[in-house]
Amino acid sequence: MLETATTLTKLRARGIVIVRRVEDIIDLNYVGLVVATVFFALSVTPSLLPRDWLFQGLISGINAALGYGVGCVLEWLFRLWVRPRLTRIAPPPTWVRYAVKSAVLFTAALSAALMLVQSARWQREITALMGMAGTTTPAYLRTGLLSLAVGAAVVAVYRTVRETIRFLARLLNHWVRVPRELAPAAGFLVLVVLAVTIFNGVASRAFFAVANSAFSVRNDHTSVNAIQPVQPERSGSPASLAKWETLGYEGRWFVSHGPTASKIGEVTGRPAREPIRAYVGLESVEPGEDPAELAAAELERTGAFDRKVLVVMTTTGTGWVNAMAAGAIEYMYGGDSAIVASQYSYLPSVLSFLADRSKAMTAGRAMFDAIHRHWAARPREQRPKLLVYGESLGSQGSEAAFDGLADLRTKVDGALWVGPPNSNRLWKQFVSRRDPGSREIQPVYADGLVVRFASDSADLARPSTEWRPPRIAYLQHASDPIVWWSTDLIFSQPDWLSEPRGADVSSQMRWWPFVTFWQVAADLTNAQAVTDGHGHRYGSLVLDGWAAIAAPPDWTAGLSDRVRAELEVAEDFERKTK
């Protein structure tokens, strides 16, 4: 019996030694681990869009690291304020402390595994709502290992920063004679000032300069499936004021594709004209010249102001134009149309949004104002119908051309804005002032008299009251993170999560401070990785939007079906060959 007790004592002592060595290596904070587990669990709860294990692992790892930091702060506050008041309570034996720590480790691992099993079920629910194939539970469990690696890496970076602050504190104490008590705070302040200065100055400029340079290389490239047009109605043709080689990658694709007069006639069964597509690239003008005036000159050259309809399209970052939106209006008007667009950046929308949103807004307003001046100079009865279009960041640039609803209605004959960012000024005004009882995801503004919101074609007919021209429509999905992401998510629950959900949003999604903001922010990078009709994929709904806003008198349901089928074929071709 005595030998057994001695053996157990030795094993316990050896175990404690091993645990201590491991602790010395990883320096684990157990309060931090508990909070990190909670943050990890919250991060794998449902968000707007489905995620594969790799993407979820990255997001959850960062979330867990943030939770670990919060736990470390809580533990520090406990030691600072609470522990001094517990001097009369004897500390527990060493073996009890290590038993508790082992229990915390085991519970954290088990809790994470159970949450991943449940998360896999949630992911399958979300994918089912969107008509996509779901993940398997064993495959999704890989999320845990990746999250552990990512979280450890983030914590390691933090510890490196902490040691840097301590080093700076020692330097300040020794060389500048900063008091020892104030040196850590001074070191932290020095590091923050250096980091902010470098990021806002050298680092920020260097990053976006490199990014701009990298994407400008692609801008100079031309797809093998983009051929210089010969029709004078297209920019980039021999007759154009905007030369082919200056249009950029997206511009060259835009003017070299789209329905021709013969194709339009074939699909509609009616005589058609050659559509006008005017485009100005970043390199189409010399320094100091106005790209908006060049665009207006292109429209004058092609006779665009003599067509039935003229559409000013504000592009996204790199100058991309939604081919579905452009083709829809061209088929709808039998080619008796003109579309004008311009490039304002080399960067994709996400980077443009981060780097300089004002650039899109400035370019959007300058383009519309220039076109509107030429349009308004014509006799009223000789003007084409003037429409505006913008998608994603492009909608923000397009909105910027107008001071408010009255200004918008005075200047245009219709507006179609797709997937608007939550920061859009006019959109936010309409949604915040929606009629009582209407949901944020499907607001009704002023009884639908002028402005309407739709996630599908049926929504465009709601409410059943009169929709007066000029009509304005926003297309937005309940699951589109670009529409719903906002810094307000950090501290307040949005209406779209407190009101009845959209049909493709999980009923299990909940709002949590900070966590929901981070989850929806992560969804931004995944917004297009879903099927049409969900996320930021609007597909042929833009055709229904145009039909609701500005359909010609001879537009029919049968014609709409034929055009839709042709547009979907063209979109599939673009995805595969561009």
C-alpha cells in the first residue's frame, strides 16, 4: 500500500514537472484560453454565407486569438484588483492547480470539437438554402487544426510586439530617463506613433502603389477573346476617340463583346440597330485632360444622343461593367441604345473601397455631370431616355452624382442600383426612413411611390400601389454581405437580424458584439462564391430591374424569356473565357 502511494506521488510529481516545462515553452494563459474557446465557438456559428473548412479555419483562428487577448486582459485585471483582496485565502495545492489546468485544456478541446460538429450541420443548412452542395462533418473538423495554427501565429506576433515595447521601455528609461513606471506606456506610445506614421505614410503608399502596379499589369493585358471592334459605334474602333490600347483589360472586353444588331434581330425577331458602347480607360486621356469630356465626345461622335435610350454606367474598381446589365438594355431597345462607362482605378473593388472610395464618387459625379450637360442641351423632345446604373462600389459612385431624391428625379428617367454597399448615402436615407412595418431587407419607402427594393422579380411589383416615373430600384439580397456590412455591427444589433430573416439567411444566425461584424466582414471576400440569386450574385435579375424601370411599350414576357436565355449563355461564356 505504501509503495503504491509512493509511486503515485512520484508520478504526480513527474507529471507536474512535465506540465511546467510545457507551460514554460508556450506560456499559456488559461483565462485567455477559456475566452478564446468562447470566441472560437461564436465564430463558427452561422453567418450570411456558407464557408468551407479552409476559409472558416482562417476566420476562426483570428477570432480565437482576439478572444485570447481579451482573456489575458481580464486575467491581468483580476491580478491587479481582486487577488490583493484574497490574501486570507490559502492557495490550492500545486497538483490541484494543474488538475484544473488539465481540465480546462480538455474542456476547451472538447467544446471546440463539438462546436465544429454542430457548425458542419449549420453549413449544410445554409448551402441547402442556396441550392449548393454541403460539406461533410469529417472534412469540416479540419477547421479546428487550422484555427489552432492561425491563432498561435497571431499570438506569436502579439508577443513579438510586446517584447518590442519592453525593449523600447528599457531604452527610454536608460537613455531618456523616463521613470520606470511610465516607460512601458511611453514605449507603447512610441510604437503606436511609429506604426501609424509608417502605415499612413510609407507603408500605406507603398502597399497601394505595389497593388496599383500589380493590377496595372493585368490592365495592360488583353484577353485572347477580346478583339478590337471595327464598328464605329464602339470605342476602341479605328474611328474612336478613345484608342483600343488605352481602354484597359475590362474596357477592351466590354467593347469587343455584347450583342450585335444581327444577334439582337435574331433573338427578338425584330429589326435592330447596332448598339453604341462608349468607354474611356485610365490611359485614354493625357494628364490634365478630363476623361468625362472625352466620354461625352465619344457619345457625340457615335450619335448616342439620337438613340432611344442612353445609360450612364458607373463601373467597379478595375473598370468592370456587368455584361448582363448592358446586354439587357440593348436587347430591350432593339439596339437603339447607347451605354457609356469609364475606368477610374486599376484596383479591384475591395481595394478601391479600402484605398479611396472618394475616387469612385468623384469619377461617378464627373461622368454623369458631363453627359447630362450634353443631354440637357438638346431639345426636350429630341433627348434619349437617360438612365443610370451602378453595381456594388459602382452604385456608390453613381449615387454621388445626385444631392437627393428630388435632384435624382429631376435629372434622370430611371435608376437601377445593384448590391449597394451599406455606406451608400441615398440608400441609407431611404432604408432608415422606410414605412413602419416594412423590414430592413425589404423596405417600403413612401408606399413604393418612386423608390423600390427587390431581391427577386416579384418584389418589383410590391407594393401594389402606383409606381410613378422616373422609377428608382435597388436590387439587394438578404444574404449579400456587401449590402449589410457596416461598422455599426460592432456595438449594435441591426434590424435585419432582429426582424424576420430573408429566405436564404439561416434562422440560427445571431448578433454578437464584435463577432458579427468580423463574420460579415469575412463574408465580403466570399460574396460571389454562391449561386445566382444569393449573396452578391444577381444574375438575370438585372433584366427584370430594367423591365420594371424603363421597358419599351412593345416589351413582352415571351421576349423577356428569350433575352434572358441568351444573356445567361453570354454570361457563362464570359466566365469560362475571360
